[in-house]
Amino acid sequence: MKKLITKITIFLILSTSYALTYATSINVVAAENFYGELAKEIGGKKVNVTNILANPNVDPHLFTTSPKLNKTINNAQVIIYNGVGYDPWMTQLIKSSNLKTAQIINVGELTLINDGANPHIWYNPGTMEILAKKLATIFSKIDPASANLFKQNLKTFLDNQQVVNDTISAMKKKYKGTKVTATEPVYGYMAEALGLNMLGMDVQWKIMNDTEPSPKMFADYLELINNHKVKVIFYNSQTAENKSKQILTVAKKNKIPIVGVTETMPKNTTIKQWFLSSLKATDKALAKANQ
Ligand SMILES: [Zn+2]
């Protein structure tokens, strides 16, 4: 019995010291994993990040919350969510939580994007930069002793983003005005930054919202492909939606290059790598189409 009590005491001491160490890192909850990744890139070891949407094989527009998430939210010191109608369940989770002092960041509000606009705002090149600066400020207030680290990490991140921005500028020079379309408006902001002329928006929004485009609308859309009015098609590889598949079949038949993009960030990558890989795929497809 004595042995058991000793064991319990040791266990208690260990868990208390664990709790103390744990408390030194800032608890961040991100509704989407790319914002969580950004928090990690800025906060380094001083943050403990939990991502809610993290699986690039699940359609984020169809996500619903579970009771387990209430606990996750209650432990958060910093919460990041997209807003712009992308993750309305977050507002509910926050409302029903016991949060008192958490810093809550709605990225849409932070970047002045109104509800009703294209919600895939993380592909807007400036979004991550604005959020990165905001996170460095918030983390420094919570943990002033690590302010220098956050400042350095912010600089590294912004230098990395400069590489992305330079790639975008170079591509824009080559491809400005090129007509393209997409199965969904997931890459819309990036296409705009590249100066591409995005057609067939009406069908893209219907597919995103999981609603049927009218037959006329869809026929007009397919015309763009069958008549080779578009050079490239961006495909949301994260949905297994029927109309998207149909569009891909027609695109393949017409030998129009397809660029697959994801909404959720794949595992084991950085924001810079993720952005550069979709830009590289876009560059390759546009170059092929312009041959
Ligand atoms: Zn989407």
C-alpha cells in the first residue's frame, strides 16, 4: 500500500510540473490548419496549436462541430477563424464557450473582407501577412519575454512571403489576361493576383454552396471548355462533387490542363511551400496551354 501511495505522489508531482511547463506556451486554436500553421511559424515553441479543419480529404463546407470541440475552445488563449461565412460553426462554438480573456481573430474582419465575398481569403496573398503581424503583436502581449523571438519569426515569415510575391509578379507578367475557369472559387483570389481572367463564376459558386446550377448556366459553362475559350481549369481536389467530376471529364476530353488545388493545407509543409507548389503547378499548366 505504501508503495502505491508513493507511486501516486510521484505521479501527482509529475503531472503538476507538466502542467506548469505546459502553461508557459500559448494555447492557440485555429479553425483552419493553414492559420494554425502560421501561428506555429510565428510562435515557434512558445505556442501550442490545435487545428480544427485539418484533413485535406474532407469538404470543409460540409463540416459540423462535435461536443469535444467545446473543451478545446474553452482552453484557448488565442482563437483564429476565417469568417466570411466559411466557418459559421465557430461563432456558435465561441458563443457557447466559457471564454473570458481569449483574443479572437476573425480573419475576414481583420482583412476587411465583407460577408458574401469569396470566403477563400487565405489565397489572397496579403491575408497571411496581415495575420502574421497581428499574431506577433498578440503573442508578444501574452508572453513579453519572447517578444524578440516572435519578431524574428515574423521577419523570416515575411521574407518567405516575399519569395511567393515575387513568383506571383513574375507569373503575372507572363500570363496577365489569360482566360481560365474553375470548378469552385477556391483559388479565386490567387487567380486575381496573377491577373488571370476568371470565367464561369456563377457555376463555381453553385458548386461551392452544394446547389445545382441551372441547365442553361451549366451548358454555357461547358461551352467555355468545349470551345477552348479557357486555357486552364482550377479544380478543387477536396470535394468529390458530381458536377466537378463532370467538368473534369469534359476538360480532359478537350485536353485542357487541370490544376488541382486544396482548401485545407496538406500535412508536413510550410505556408511558403504550399503556396509555391500551387503556383508552380499553375505556371506549368499555363505554359503548356500557351504552347
Ligand atoms: Zn471552398
